[in-house]
Amino acid sequence: MKLIYEKSVKGRIGYSLRKDEFEGSIEDFIPEYALSKTKKELPEVSEVDVVRHFTRLSKLNYGVDDGFYPLGSCTMKYNPKVNEYLATLDNFTQAHPFAHIEFVQGNLRLMFELEEALKEITGMDRFTLMPSAGAHGELVGVLIMRKYFEDQGKPRSKMLIPDSAHGTNPASSAMAGFKVVEVKSNAVGNVDLDDLKAKMDEDTAGIMLTNPNTVGLFERQIQEIAEVVHSKGGLLYYDGANLNALLGIVRPGDAGFDVVHLNLHKTFSTPHGSGGPGAGAVGVKKNLVEFLPSPLVCNCGKYFGLEEPRKSIGRVKAFFGNFTVLVKAYAWILSMGPQGLKEVSETSIINANYVLAKLKKYYRPAYDRFCMHECVLTGRDYKEYGVKTLDIAKRLIDYGFHPPTIYFPHFEPYAQETIMVEPTESEGKETIDEFINVMIKISEEAKTNPQLLKEAPHITYVSRPDEVKANREPVLVYKEK
Amino acid sequence: MKLIYEKSVKGRIGYSLRKDEFEGSIEDFIPEYALSKTKKELPEVSEVDVVRHFTRLSKLNYGVDDGFYPLGSCTMKYNPKVNEYLATLDNFTQAHPFAHIEFVQGNLRLMFELEEALKEITGMDRFTLMPSAGAHGELVGVLIMRKYFEDQGKPRSKMLIPDSAHGTNPASSAMAGFKVVEVKSNAVGNVDLDDLKAKMDEDTAGIMLTNPNTVGLFERQIQEIAEVVHSKGGLLYYDGANLNALLGIVRPGDAGFDVVHLNLHKTFSTPHGSGGPGAGAVGVKKNLVEFLPSPLVCNCGKYFGLEEPRKSIGRVKAFFGNFTVLVKAYAWILSMGPQGLKEVSETSIINANYVLAKLKKYYRPAYDRFCMHECVLTGRDYKEYGVKTLDIAKRLIDYGFHPPTIYFPHFEPYAQETIMVEPTESEGKETIDEFINVMIKISEEAKTNPQLLKEAPHITYVSRPDEVKANREPVLVYKEK
Amino acid sequence: MRYISNTKEQLEEMLKEIGVSSFEDLIRDIPQDLRYKSNLKVKGPLSEEELISYIKSIEQENADFALLKPLVGAGAYKHFVPSVIKTILSREEFYTAYTPYQPELAQGTLQTMFEVQTHLSRLTGFDAIVPSIYDGASATAEAVLMTMRLSGKNRIVISKLLHPQYIETIKTYVAPHKTEIVEIPYNDNLTDINAVKDLMNNDTAVLVIQSPNFFGGIEDVEAFSKLAHEYGALSLQVVVESLSLALLKSPKDLGVDIVSGEAQSFGIDLNFGGPYNGYLATKMDFVRQLPGRIAGETVDRNGKRAFVMTLRSREQDIKREKATSNLCTSHNLNLYAIDAYLSLFGKEGLYDLATYNVKASHYLRSRLLQTGHFKGVEYPFFNEFVLETDLEENVMSERLKSINVIPPLKLSTYFEGLVNSYLFAVTEVFSKDDLDRIVEVLGR
Amino acid sequence: MRYISNTKEQLEEMLKEIGVSSFEDLIRDIPQDLRYKSNLKVKGPLSEEELISYIKSIEQENADFALLKPLVGAGAYKHFVPSVIKTILSREEFYTAYTPYQPELAQGTLQTMFEVQTHLSRLTGFDAIVPSIYDGASATAEAVLMTMRLSGKNRIVISKLLHPQYIETIKTYVAPHKTEIVEIPYNDNLTDINAVKDLMNNDTAVLVIQSPNFFGGIEDVEAFSKLAHEYGALSLQVVVESLSLALLKSPKDLGVDIVSGEAQSFGIDLNFGGPYNGYLATKMDFVRQLPGRIAGETVDRNGKRAFVMTLRSREQDIKREKATSNLCTSHNLNLYAIDAYLSLFGKEGLYDLATYNVKASHYLRSRLLQTGHFKGVEYPFFNEFVLETDLEENVMSERLKSINVIPPLKLSTYFEGLVNSYLFAVTEVFSKDDLDRIVEVLGR
């Protein structure tokens, strides 16, 4: 479809401004060395043009409200509409971050109460709500770990990360100046304890762990892992990507974790917004509180206020956190209540195991275990028909489903043909059944008509864009011919 | 797609209620003769189910924001988003109609100011904002005419209506107890003055006239028509369906009309909402004010208040008008201002004549005249290829356009193959050009591949539903099998 | 102007293509002496920001309704509207579409109509439904006209406890048709069934009973229906608080012939009285006498289920002066709200919600009686009741306002005899604490 | 629970199909002593109505911001946001979608990214754009890291008139990398170019200049760029008030190598400081050192134009610890707002809007100077300026609050020497009348 630039008509107007009643012209105020000689060549369109443009663009997208979106590790659950409403209340959206503290008591209270709830849910002692995303939270977490060791006068240089981890873990560690040391998985998909013991030493800050891990399996030996890491003075970092499995069942803080980050846009149902904004709250145990980024919200007598942790790692963005995202997360917790939170995890675990039980014959998993809130299958058996997992994923689109996560984790036990399905608690059995049936149908198609898969999707506006070309001859902006 | 009933799962929940802390059970309060023995069999679905259901349903619809919607006589113009916002301000939407007058001064002010604006735009002396729709306004208008003559002690029994008029005109007259007398059109598409003179008598209440008429042509002899009707003591009723052509150019009140109704959802840009709610404000000249429906809004000293016209025809609905629709109409007028209103009519007239000029070779009109804000073409030349105007309309859908109005007006000069195109002022030349090109292309297709048209549309979820079957074996509600 | 796409240059170009030299050439049909020569004296143009601030300043002249809970109902009920409904209503495909004349581009609208017809069928027991007419009052007037068409008679008997504005609306609609209107008195807040007997005769087209009635009273509709039928008249039940249908027997089972109702309670905001949503329900025998739009199921060219507007030969654009009504634009947008509301609440939710309304209103009534400032007769009611008080009107108002409650309706406006009586409505927006607070301020 | 679809019965059925007798069987991997045995002590569950009223009660503890116009900016600017933008953001296809990993289901997102890249290209002059990073501060920190990668050097020279919180953020990001940070003093509200000369050397990775700077001052960016290049350093311009780009020369034309910016002014609400939207712009030579998501144009299987995320080999999910950054989730939803905002205003509108900002702010400054209560040096600025006053802080605050204006930023918090100085921001939300009213209350 046309770009908005291709719809531009000279002189067309899409804006309104109050009358300019001031004297003088722009040259009177802006020095010649700075003033552009030409107007910037933005498009010229009417309001109708813009509305139709985005309405059409929207119809080229697929959201959770359009159907099943089983992206493993992404927790694409339903985003309640009331939360969207609450986040757009005027006094929230129009609040200036530099308004006096008396003006923003509501915002501070909300942040304070959300922090209390997150502490209770995770078993941690204090949270920062500053980070903008999971990876941002990771950076904060590992910077805290770094500073903790520096503060002890014994900086450490390495970070352990399981081979199945998200790419953000090693990338965040690298940003914080750590050397990444990979820990292997064992035959049942958990951390190889021997490998861990071999690699954990007193120059190692600790381990970044996702639990349930990215293969959807609970780290059975988490207590032993904690023991190994703590015995060397190290710290355990909890990547909260998969917390959706554990609400009210296990609290990371009770399982030996020292730092956790939570993706409020996963577990706590704030929408993904085509790739953000999210929020990556970071919680720590008592001994790490003084390293949290500044400022923190405190309930200081009469007012809610702000405080700076004594040895703070500093700021990681301007102002406060992604406030409107925080509103949605808190609203969700309040809607759920203690019992509801537990039901979230129970339901999502049952949903995922149901998918696993029904599909394991067709898409053989690497490990024969029950899974937690997501299951990892593979497309390895269809390679012989020339069908890649990518083709299976694309074919799902023709049946109205968003594909699951594929090719992650990208390592051997899965023959690198991973299919990671996370149904979340939102989905009803009949939707999941429909998905299962289609997956089985596709497994048939793969054998009988592989071409159908390789040319899929057939019903979308575009099909199989050429990523190699995009990469080789990058065209990143529109230029008039 | 499935009905919401077909998605129902016993025990599924989509609602939340505060806790019931009261004592007793329902049988304590509701007598046995009245209490239903079973719960009513409504569907049981989750919030996610409902959101997805309506999201999918929405994608089976086509709105103005989706593209060109040139329904003649319907004025499908762009509905500004700011107006939607303003109409949902809490103090408007949460206002109780029986709250004390002090509580609702804002509402009354808005109605008062809107009335002032409508008076100025039409040249009338007083408006009621009560009617819910154009046809509702017509009923009010003709009831006023009826009562006016009764009040004079000389009730009249007939109403003149041109053969080209909307069906609502005769239907409204009939509801008001008038016998409908049809007035013929002349060779140039206007009211036949001789026929009018022959039929206008002192038992005739007057004439209901649309101007520009439903053929998109201005009634050149409007002054003569007024003279004929007034000379017999009759009244002129202005059907405002086509006021979009005359803003700031001609005021009905200056052209001899005694009663007008305005479709705020046409000219004044409030959205059509899949068929309403609209608003059908009715304006009258001084001598008819005392017959208006009650209540009217008045600026009575300190407060805005309500007053009952002395000889009111009575109420036509409960409470006041469609208030939130009124907010949108007023907001639109304020955004436009005097000059903007005139530009609306100028632009819509030029747009329509441009379509006419470009398409008249292919879809011969009945009259060779410039049109006003809409043009009437015909598909008569394609009958010989077995192609009906309906087929042309359906084929347009394949090209992404909403079809124009067809088969109205349904009378001889058009060989009953009318195609009525109203582009409105919202549409840009490039959209109109695209429509014109497609229309020309379809005219070719009609000759070379009529089957393509007869089976159109090809891209929609359903195609050519069987209306005869629906009518013969009516299925109006869902029943479980 | 941002809402008008074409630029001056484009308009010039188009005029050239049309073959005229100026806009004036296009409108030469309009006599010069009819032209409006000056500028219209309307405010504006305002920029969007100025517009918002102006309209908001008007809105601020209202009371702060978002904070206020109304004890007044009387045909307009404050029920909680789930946020999902506003989300659905904001889909442009719904609110910017036209009446579904092209079914291929309007299956969303048509299926919604069909679903609402089904919901209302489940609630009323009838299979022939008109889902959207302006409001309950006009729908009732249309229903009365329908009974006159069906019966060929011109005499209508109406309970005095039909909503007063509904009665006024009926009167306006029947005025041109030489109709005799007879009103039935009431007794202990219910329509006096003994009086009806004297008022009915064989010339009567219809007996009109509202239940729950204007005083919230639950009428013995079955008895009224029997009586109507004894005289060869039709029985029309008016349902203004449609939530009551979740608990009460279906009108069809009570022998009613036609229901006219108001569906505002099902997800539609108070909106200062409109837009609301009237509906009609009746037996299939009468379907061809119904006014307004109806959706029907059929199949498309390929045999797929599809929905269309059906039984169109009743309508004005086909039948002109012989149509069953002049109805054209309805209030279809509300149908998305009603469909979503009834689907969200569903079988169990609507029952629980209605039960809450009943229990909360009965609780308030009995607590108010205990204060000693109120008295009233016992009668069966849904969520509205009448009490007489010894408190001064402005005392009661001020006390209620102090706790952000809108006072109940003073009945003397409509019922001359009822000087110190008020009509209280209690819905689920009131918690038990809220009601206790009301009792506390009024009990002083 | 309304957000969980499956009923207890369905879950039982599924457990049976899985082949276990209870949920407990599924989680037997979890050691019993890790289980949380009690109920979580969190509030709830609240019904939707209770939830709304609770959150609103919190919201009401804030000042009534809808009525307040801020004279404070300092990196967060109150510009009017057209209603169209909220309408667009409310499309579920946008806000409920994920990062566009499946281009066939995300052309809406990808085309929007590409359009915003183009807009930012038109404003900055550069062709390599990262359209969405958390905010301007983190984008700036990423830009600094990028210059360190590009240059292999660890010394950075930063204007003291870079937003103080941006400086703090840079410090946090570079802390693990043994970086030397040098701050440049200022003079007459502009970065002291003479001082820079002494601070630069050949080990310097980058010279960081904000323009308009934290005091609103328009720097002679070209001169700074030249200086940076003389020492073999890169020139990084930070643009916090991006509206200024509508009027000011493109950074590329000023010899800048990289721009890091904050696009909040383009259609994003104040939101108490977030979510906002940072961006980066640079020359194509540096494109493979950029962090974050970039959209690129390509063709699909059938030769149709299509958009994809491109140059992915820079990213963490491909390159893990060797990636240019750990960026994963961005702030993409804001891109719809930015795209729509810049399209609505467009070439003429953005120019007119920026001009209004300049004229209004200069008007207020000169009027305040006339009151005699204010003084300040002359310097070129965009829509923010610094003045010193003899009014007490609380006097000024109270007077401004009385006319619904949020006071300007007190600079002493960040600049110890500036005891009675304030940073004023004036945007188009102020009419001339509004400004006259401010002058009136402060001029007393």
C-alpha cells in the first residue's frame, strides 16, 4: 500500500492552530546560522487522508484481539480494555514529570502500591519501576550486581548464562562489562549442574536464569544451583520472562534469587504495542537495595516522595518509569486478586500441557516431560519433505493464527527446528483445539503437499518478503523518484 | 462466522459484579406469579471471547474510514475524531435527564447555542432538537403543519410530494393522516409547475420538497413553487437531506420554506453508526413556533431552562433529543466557521460535477444539466449485455469502493437504473479519480465479461445473499439445533 | 480546512476539467435573489485545541456527573457499562458505516442485529423482533399504531402507570387518527385491574400495561392479558427497565401479544436521555405489521450463512405511504453495545445483576422506612419504589448532594395527588455502604 | 474470572486428556519446600466498577492536570495532541500486536516504522534512523556507546547544558567501560566554545552538544562539529525538543555525525515522563553500528513492495553478547502517534507550529522583562528560556497556580549557582491572552 508520502498533495492541510497574534517574523528570533533555509519536506495530507491511511495500515496487522497469538516466551495474553481506559485518565496522561511533588501524589501512590504488590508476588524487598523494558531491566539488574561487587572492593568480571537463554541476557551482561560464560543444558533440558560447578568461581558475578526456563521447563535443581552460586559469593538473577507460570505458586525471592526483573507487558497483561512500550521492573533483596537506580518512591510521612539510594547505579532514563504502563499492570493485579493470580498460572500450565499432549506425536519435543506455561515442540520430522519450521509457521497464517515462536532456543536438542507455543490463560479450549487440529492438518500437508507450505502464507497482503535483499541493499527511508 | 451463541460455553464468565452483601433471596422479593422459573438462555462467554467476536464482526463491515462511500443522498462525509471525543465527556454521557435543571446547565447551553447556529444557517426562527432522525423530524414537521391548520379551524387532508421524493416523505405524511398526492417531475428533472398548480388546493396542507432534489438538481422555480403553495394558504416543507449543497449559499428560510428538518448525521457530519442514531432537528418560521414539540430550551434569565410551546403537537419521544449527536454537530459547526461551511458546499458541488463530467459518457444521466452536490447517472446502457445496475454496484466492491446509491429515485427518466453518486467535500481528487477510472473499467467489463459483474463481489466474506429466501422463510432469531 | 481534502488548486483543475471557468457557472440555476450574500453569523472556525477547550467549558457547567450516583431512574437507569463496550463502539467499521443496504459490506451490522434479536427473543419469548427504534416511548407509540392496524380499531386503554412521557408520545402519534384514549387508574402503586374491566369494550384495539410500571411495581401481566383477550383486544406490555426481564417471566408466557421496550439498561449511557434504544417483540403471525428494520438469516451465492435486512416490503423506501411506518434511520450503533453487554453478562451474569438490583432496592426501602421519615404501601417492585416523606424537598436534596447522590424523582410533577412522594431507583452502582450512607443522611 | 476463558469443567477435561489426575501432577517438578503456601497478600479481586472507582480515586490525588498549562518543559513538552492520534492508537491491531517478527502479519507496524524513519530523515538530514528507543536519555547513552565502538576511544566530552538527567543516564551506561567523562562549562546560557578547545584531545570519542540546549539556547552546532572533527572525534547532537527541527538547520548540514533525540513533542502525552520515544539518526556509513530495530524496504515473493525488520545481525537475539545493544522491546506504539502527528501537521503545519512556539516564548520573555521582576541575558532560544527573578518561589508558584499554570523549573536543583533562576517553556497551548495573564499576575 501507498506510503503517506505518496499521498501528499501540495497545499493540503491536516492541522489546525490557534491564530498567531504575535508580532515579528521568525528571522527576528532565530539567528541565521541556525535557521533552515527551506521547510522540511514532510507530507501534506488532510485529516481524512491520515485516518484512512492508518485504518488501512491497521488492517495489515494482527493483534491479540484478532485471535490466537501463541508466541512462546512472549506471553501474548488478553489486554483488558478497562486498563487502557484507566491509563488514559487525564490526570495521569497530562501530569508533568517536573510538576511539584504535591501535584503528583496520585502517581506516586500508584507506583508505591504497585511496588508493594510486586514485592509480595515475587518475595523481593524493594523494586525500581524505572526500566522501560525487560532488557532495560536486565541492564539495571546486572549493573546492580556489578556495583555490589565493586562496592565490596572485589569486582567480578564474568557472568554465567545458560545456553538456552534469551539473547538479551548475554547482551545485557556485555553492556555491563561482563564476560559471558555459557552453561550447558543437561539431558532433561535443565542447567547442567556439573558444568555450572565447573564454571562458577570467585571472579563470576553469578548467573542469569529464566525459570521456568526458555524451554518451558522448571529448573528442578534450582535450590542446588543457588547453593553453588551463593557458595562462591555469587548472585542469582531471575529473568522474569516466564513468571506467568509461577504466580502464587513459587516466589523467586523464596527460591534464592537476589535480583529479578519482571516484564509487566508479559505476566501483568499490559499490551505489547507492536513492540513496546513495556516496563521492566527490577526487584532486589535487602542487601542490594542501596544500589537501585534513583529515584525510588517512598511513603515519607505526609506525602509520597522520592528518595535516592545511597550507592545507586544512577539513572537509566529521564524522569520516572513508563507510568501509563504501570497503571495497567496495577489495575490487572487488582482485578485478579490473590486467587485470580494463582488461576492464571494454573490455567496457563494446563493449557500448555494440553497442547503438548495433543501435538507431541506430530511435532516431537526434545524432552519427554510435562511443561510449565509453554511447550517446546519441533518441526524436525518434516525436514525430510523439504519443509522447514518456518514453512509450518507461515502456513498457520493461512488458517488465521499467528505463528508460535520458532528457531528459539536455537540449539541442538531441537535440531534447531524449535516451535515454542505459549497459549496463556486467556485462551479457551475450543481455540486451542482449533489450533491443534490445524497443526495436525499442516503436518499432513507437509508430507503430501510441501509446496503449499513453502509458498505460504497465501492470504496476506504480502508473502515472504525478501529479507536478504533488504539487508544487502538497505532502503531505510523513502525518496521521491 | 459463528454467532456469539455458537461460542457459548456453560459456566464461562465475562462479567464482574460487586459482592452482594444483602440478606434474603430473590423469592423473598418477587412474587411467584412474576418470577421466571428458569434463567434466560443468554450466551456464556469470556471477555476475550466478546472482544474477539466484535473485532471480527467489525472487519466484515465497511465504514467511511475505510474508503470512498459515495452513497447518494446519504452524505457519507468524514466524521471528525475530536467530535467523538467531545461527545463522550463524562458530564455529558453521565447526565441524568431528570437531574435538576441546575445540574444540566451545560447540556442546555449546548442545545441553546446549537439552535442559534442552525437558525442562522437555515434562516428559520426556532428549532426543536428533539427528533431522533430525519424521518422522525419529518413526522414532527407534518404534524406541525396538520396542527396549524386545525388550529385555524380548517384542517386540511392532502399533502403534495414530488415523484422523486424519498419514501419517508409519503410515509411520514401518511402517519400524520394526510392523503399523499404525487407531483410529477418535468423534462429537466424539476417539479412540473403545471402539475403542481393543478393539484394545489385549499384542502392541501402544502408540499414536501427536497432542494436540491433527490436527482441532485436545484429546483430553479422554487420561488414560483412557493408562490403557488402560499397563495392557497399552504405551507412549504423543506427536507434537509440535501442541505450539504447550500451552506452559506441559500438559506431555506429565505426561499419560502416554512418548516425544515435537518439531518445532523448528514450535513453536520455526525456519524451514521451503521444506521443511526442520528438527529433530525426541525426548524420553523415564527407563525409555527407555538406548535413545536415540547420541551424547548430557553435562556430564561439566570438559568437555561425548558419551556412548553402553547399549542405543542406534544412529545415525540421521552426526555430530550439525541444529546450526544447534538454535541458532535455543534462541534463541527464551530470547527468550520462561516467560511468553512461555504467551502463545504462549494467543494461538494465541484466534486459531484467532476464525477458527472467524467462519467456521463459511460453512464448516461437523464438530464443534461450541472448537478449540485450529487449526480445521478444510470446503468441503462448495459442492460443489453444482461448487466443490471446492481451488478455494476457489486463489482465496485471488488475494487475497494462502497457502491453508490442505486435504484433511487426509482422512476422512468432513469429507466429505473439509477446510480446516485455523492462524493461529499471530504474526498480528494485522487480518490475520486480512482473511482472514475474503476467505473470506466467496469463499463468495459460489462461489455466484455458480464459474468464477472454478475458474480461480484468476489472478495467479500459473503456474496449476494439470497434475499428472496430470507423473505419467504424468515429466520429472525437463532435456535440451538 | 483539515476536513476538506481538495486544495484550491485541485478545485481549479477540476473546474477546468468540468469545462467551466468558475464555481459560479455550476450554480447558475440558483436565482441571484435567493443567494445569501453575507457571512453566516456563526462562531468559528476554532482550532481543535480551542474547540476542545470551549466545549469542555460548556461541559463543566454541568454537575460533576462522573462522581454522582443517581437515586433517580424513571425510565433512564444508571447501570455500570463495562469498558469493553466503549472499545467496541470506537471501531470505525461500526460507527462510520451506513445502514446495511449492501450486505456484503455490512455483515458485522447485520449479524449484530440478528444476535440482538436473539437476545431479546430469549428475554421476551417472542421470535419477531425489531431491535432498534429511537427509544422506548416512540417504540411504544409505534406498537400502539400497529395494534390499530392489526385490529382495525381506534380505541386504546392505557395504564396510568405507563411512563408519563410514553403516554404523551402515544398521544402525539395517534392524534391524526381520531383515536379514543382511556387511562386506567391505579391503586397501591399497581394498575387497578378492577377498574380495567369497566373501561374495556369490544371496540378496544389494545390494553397497554407497563411492567415493572412507572412506580417500579410488578404487575400481574397475565391477568391483564386475559382481560384484553376477553374483549378481543391485543395485550401490549411496555418494559422500560429491561433488566427486569432477566428475572421476570417472559411476556409471551404471560399471554402478551406485543412487547415494546427500552434497552438503555443494556450498556447505554444515560446521555441526558438519548440516544437510547427502543425495541419491539411479537409473535411471528404479526411480523409483517412490524415497523422498522429486521435482520434475517439466509445463504449467499455459495451457500454460506449470511444475514440481510428482511421483510423489507413493510418499509417506507419500498412501500412509501403504504409502509408500516416512516422509520428509516434507527439507532443501530446501540445494538453493538446491547449485544456486547448481554453477551458479557450472559445467562448467569444478567440474573445476578438483576438480583442485586432487587435486593439493593428492597434494602434501601426497608432501611428508609425504619428511619421514621418515610412511609409507603407494600407492593412488589423491581428496582424502583415510591415513598412519601416528611422531609422538605430541599432538605432531602441538600443532604443527598452532600454525599454525591442525585435525589429521587419528585412525583408531584406528574401525579398531582402525590405531594411529598418520591420515586427511588437503586441499581448496582450503589454498594451497601453507599445505601447505608444515604439512610444515615436522610434518617437524621 | 472474566479474563480467563476456560471453566473449571474444561480444565478438568483437559487434565484428563493430558492423562493426569490433577494439576499437581503437572508441577511435580517444583520442590514442595519452594511452594508458596499461603494466599498472596494483594488487594482484590475488584469488580470492574470497583476497580475504576479505586484507580480514579488515586488519579484524583493528582492536581487537575487537564486544566493546568505548564510553564515547565525541561525535556517534557506539553504540545496539543490531535484527537486523531488517540483514535489511531486505540486500534487493537496496533496496541495488542507484538514486535513485527512475522512481516506478513505486521506490515502496518513495519510501514509505520519506515514512514517515521523517513520523517526523521527529512528533519535531520540523515538516512540511517533508529525510530524507537525508550527515551531521549537512553538513546543518547546508546549513541555515546556507539561512538565509543566506532572510534575505539573511551573519552567523552559533554556540554554541561545537556539535560542533567541525560548526563546521569550516560554516566550509568558508560560506567562499566572505564570511560573518562569531561563536562564543558557554559557562558551566557550557551556552551562555552572556547572552553571546549581546551578540553578536547585526540583520545576523545565524541563531543556531545544538545541544541536547543537545556536552557533552550540554540547552539552554533556547526562550529562544535568542526572542532570535534579537528580532534578526530565524532560530533553528537542531542535534540530534546524535536519540534525545533522544523525550523532549524538539519544536523547533517551542520556537520553532525549522529543525532540522538526525543520525539515526545510529536504527539505523545506528558505521561509523567514516560513512555516517551528516543531515536537515533546517522549516516549510512554507520548504520551497522546502530542499536535497536530498523525497518527496511524490500519486495515479497510476488515482487510487491514490502517492509521488514532489517540489518538484524546487529541485534541481541542474533548476536547475543556481540550485539550492538541489548535493545529488544522498543516503544513502537509511539511510532503510530509520531507518524500521524508529523503527517497531520506536515510541511507547512510543523513550520507554523514551531514558529508559534518561538514567537510566543519570545513574547513572554520580553513582557516578563518589562515587569521589572525579571532579568536575564540575551541569547538565541527556541521555546525555552532562563530568567532570574526577585519574586519568592512560593509567591510565584501561588500566583501561577491561581491562574491554572504550572510554575517553571527552578534551576537551583541542577545548577547550584543559579539560585533564583527559572527555566520557562512556552508552547502553543498558551494563547496570547494566557501569556498576558501570566505577565499580569507575575508583574504585580
